[in-house]
Amino acid sequence: MNDDSRDVSQAVAAVDDAAAAYARAEQYVNGLIFGPPSPPPGTPPAEIRARAVARLARLRAFLEYLGNPQRTYRTIHITGTSGKGSTTTLTSSILSAAGYRVGTHVSPYLQVATEKLQINGQLIAPHRYERLVDDMRQSIEAWVADGHERPNYGEFWVAMVLRYFAEEHVDVGVIEVGAGGRFDVTNVIEPDVAAITSVGLDHTVTLGSTLPEIAWHKAGIIKPGSTAVTGVTDPESLAVIEEEARVVGVELVHIRNGERYSDVRTESTGTSFVDAASGERLRVELPGEFQASNGAMAVEIARKFAGDRLTMDAIRSGLADARFPGRMEVVQQNPLVLLDGAHNPDKVASLVHNLQLIYPGRRKIVVFGALESKSHREMIGALAPLADLVIASMPQVLAKPAMDADEIAAEAPGDVETLVIPDPQAAISAALGRAHDDDLVIVTGSLYLVGNIRERWYPSSAILKQGTCWPALDTASRS
């Protein structure tokens, strides 16, 4: 065997070994999904709330058993119907540039679970993940043997994240909420800064059917001793958040276009805005006008957290270095392929607006799929008018049923050509086969669908081995 062949063989073995360690850990973790089911539609609100309160109490008790790892470092808590993931990523990047050791938890993950366990942008290594899961398993078995109730999947994940950050001696954990806030499993921390990016209609079964109801849930992350930051502008939702801040007794900082930031410009390679505090034009390497609000939120969160330690150099470099997979992400040119995990009507409306703004005149092919629990009619209704072809597909994710592709296709206007291809990989292959070099292919409707299809360009095996969502690949793998 020559040296080149030996290097290739060793590289393949390393990838296989990392994947095997990850698979062993996931076998245990995913087994926790099949515990007590979520409340079905029609469950009385009082019952839903009682379940959520009990879940938080169980998790707090388990964290106490673990020694309350979440109290060994400072935290930032971020929620919002839209923008919370980007704001979490941008905030973490700024603080990392400022010299902090930053643990980041995002929810949900796109391709591999290790995305939820990041230190300064680096994903936990598969073998370290396997050891961490095994340590958690042993702790849970001892906990249950003492007569306590077994934590469910969500509780396990939050406890594991908080424990990992403690073991890694982070300076700060930036924690993204899963859904809502007040009764979300992440709401066991006492943050220095609590941030609410936006309020929209999503997760209505558990959060309520009106904006004020949903705002009340999100406002629940505001705690005594914190500073609250919000980008919410809807008067009814904002009133709820302002009242929560008043009752808790904390400062509430409003992030508004024209006040904290202005002069928003966006293009295919990023977004910029003028920061009111410094007068500087700041740039986020993420396209879409909405990223200006997310960027301004992240800057203010970092300022409130770091105080005088935060420099403009750190803000500039942190914003410039931040990347977020599956959000207005271009993964291929000629034809241009854009992945965006918009999964509710507000996010899809924003996506449509920015596609028209950034890519006017391009022929557009939309690959769309959604979970059963999402408002697919409103989403496909907004997307179809700008599409020359809609391919209805179905995201593949454990224990979360997808909306039937035939039903999605039936909601598209009759004058739009529609194909039904349930398998995500077959759907993107068909889209690329129908596209010309100057066309735009858009994959959207579900973060899970985006994760399924992103495998074509960034395989999970490479992500696991290299510890980044953008592993270095040879050019042949990106065709």
C-alpha cells in the first residue's frame, strides 16, 4: 500500500469510527423519545400546563441531584417565534470573539445531535458525546433506583447540555428555547440576559391561539436579576412582555428599526445595518432583511452581558464570523440551491419577501415539505405564486409525522406545475434535473426537510468527524 492509499484508508476508518460512536450514543438517546406522548390536539389547557409544570419540577430535581451544573457559569436565554436560532448563533459568535469560552445550545438540530453541544462553534466530538451520554445514563439509572421518575427525552437533553457546559468550564452558556419559554424545559436557568426576538403564531396547541397568549409564554424566561431584550413590535404582544418585565422588576430594552439600528441593506452574501450606539455599519454574513433585527438583538444582548469588556472589534468580527446552516443558506451555484428552514407562515412570508428582493426575475423551483403539526396550507399558499414548479416532499424525522405530500400538492394553485416526490433525496434530484443553470431551487417548509436534503452537500459523517456544520469536502462532492 502506498502512502496516498494508506492516508485514504485511515481517513475512511476515522469517519467510520466517529459515526459508530455517534450511533451508539444516539441509540440510547433516541430510545427516550418513546416515553409518554405529547398532549394531543383538544387536550384541555389546564392539563397541558399541569404536565409542563410537573416536567420542569422533575428536571429541577434531577439537576439538583447532578449538583446544579447550570449554576457554575453565567447564562443567556433566547426565545422567539422567529429569529431565536440566528440570534443565539450571532450572540455566541460575538462573545467568542470577545474572548469568552461560550457554550451554545440550539434547538432543534439540523443534521446531527452534536449541533446542540457546541463550544466556541466547535461541535462535541463523537467519542466525547458517547462518554457524556453514558455518564448521563448511569446518573439516570442511579436516580431511578432511588425511586425517582425517569426524565424524558427533552429533560435528558437539557440536563446533558447544562452538565457538559459545566464540565467544559464555559464562561457563558447561550441557550436557545425549544418552544415557548415559560414551560419550556430550558427554563431552569437564571439568565443574566433574557431575550425575546419575535412573537408569531406557531405551536398553537401548547402555547395558545392568539399573539398575547404566545407572548405570555415567551415572557416567562424573564427572571429577577436579569436584563430583558426584545425585538417584538406588535403592540398587544409587547404589552404582555412589558408587563412581565415590570412585575419581575427588570430593565427591558427594545430593539426597533429606526431606533437601535437603521438603514438595512441585504444581498445574496449578507446583510448590513447601522448600529445606533456606535454609528458604525455592521455586517452579518447571512442574507435576509430579518437578519438586521437578529444582528441588532445579538449586539445588545452581548453589550448587556459583557459591559465594558465588549469592544467594537469583537462585535464586528463576531457578526462577520457567524454562520448558521439551513437559514437562507446557498449550498450550490448553477443552478443556485438555497436551503431555508422556514416552518411557519410568518417565516415563509419573510422568505418570500427576501427571495423577491434578492433574486428578482429568476425562475424558481420550490421543494416543500412540512410536519403534520404545521400550517402547511398557509405556507404553500404563500410560496406557490412565486414558483414555476412545486415539488411536494415529506421530511423524514423520528417520531414526528410528516404531512402527506399529496395533500401538500393539492393545496398549490391549479396554474402551478406540481410534482409529488415524498423521498427528500429523490425530490432534490428531480429539482436539479429540471433546473437550468440560472434557476433558483429553494428547499423549505421544515428544518427537518432541509436537514435531510443538506446531506447531499454536507454528509453527517463528515460533520461528525470534523466537528463543524461546514466540513471541508472535495469539489466533486458539492456537485
